[in-house]
Amino acid sequence: MSAQKKLPGIVVQNLPSTLKLSDFKLIAFDMDSTLINIECVDEIADAVGRKAEVAAITEATMRGEIADFKESLRRRVALLKGVSLTSMEQVYRERLQLNPGAAELVTACKQAGMKVLLVSGGFTFFADRVSEQLGIDFRRSNLLEIAHGPNGGALTGRLVNQSWGDICDGAEKRRTLLEVASLLGIAPGQCIAMGDGANDLPMMAACSEAGGLSVAYRAKPAVREKANVAINQGGLDRLLELFTE
């Protein structure tokens, strides 16, 4: 193993001197602050005047200071009680944007024959829309409970259990990546996992420990330190600069 060529704003470690995109068959993305520019839970909380409180919990969780992601998410979702679906739509239309290079990277991966997975500790309300926009093949995220009334729908402050479990945390992200890879006949060493927070580390490790690729995008320090690749400047598509084809 040897270091890659020097690329401004990108730190690499424990990589072979040459990499080919065609060597990989599956790429898994985190959503919030990776594929998109916001933490959706924080922006939803803004509708009920609780953004600062929720964002502080989110930040501590992503840094790894709050180890129990499930409990952290339940606490934050409880603070969203009463947010209307209209406010959720406003967050999507007015605040959510793809991060630079997201569409370009997904397109390049698909053109190379790779499958694309979105696996998020965020919410289906946004993950479904982002997946459709980018043409993502598989997705897993958390489902907010909605109460419907005469004035429209509003969040109850709770999450809905799904067929696979209750909350998509770090362990579930790892399990999902490995499950999708197995179903497709893809080895973990042929996978790339890309994220920014502590809850992305399990799926990133599943890739890198098997000879695949873990990528930190504008990530928390603990995530940058453990990733094969840390993209600290520029867009997501800067990952393509590492490949020889």
C-alpha cells in the first residue's frame, strides 16, 4: 500500500497507488450533510422554534459525544411534535439542496456499473425525494409518525417501526450495506461508504476493513481520522480524482 498523489483538500491513507472505479460495485451514501447540505431534523425543528436545542443534540451526536444514536434521535424527534406537513414541504423546497458534486458522483458511479445505496439516520420524507431526484437504487431511513386532522397532517413526535426495525442508526447502516451487497453478490471489499458523522463509522469500517473504501466528506474529526479518504474541500465528485479511470 502506498500514498496517492497529492490532491489539495483531500487526505488519503492506507490506499493502493492506483484505484479503478470499475473495481467497485456498490457505493453507500449518508444523506444529511453528505449528499445534502442540511441536517433535516434541525431545520424541521426551526418551524417550532427549537432549532438551537435540536441542533446542539445533533452536533454532539455526530461528533460521537452522544453514543446512543437511537436515544438521541428519539429526543430530537419528540421536540418536533406539532410540526405541520406544510412546514416539512417548506424545508424541502426552500432549504434542502444537493451538496456540490452529488449528482455528478452518482452519475459517474452508475455509468461505471455501480449500484447506489442511500442509508440515512434522517427521514423518509426527504430520503425518498432525494433518491428519486438522483436515481438511487436502494434506500433506508427513518419514518416519522404523522397524525392527520381537519387542518392537515402534523408530526406526533414519534417514529414508526418498519419491517427491518425501529431506527436506522450506525449498526443498521452497516447491516444494510452488507445486506444489500450480499443480495447483489458484491463483496464488502468492492464497496465504498461515504459519510460525515460518528453514526457512519460502522458502515465505513465494514468497507475499509475488507479492502473497500471509506470516505469522509467535510466530516467530524473522528470520522476524518478513520477514513481512507477525507474530502475537506470541494464537492463530492472530488472522489473521482482518486481513480485512474
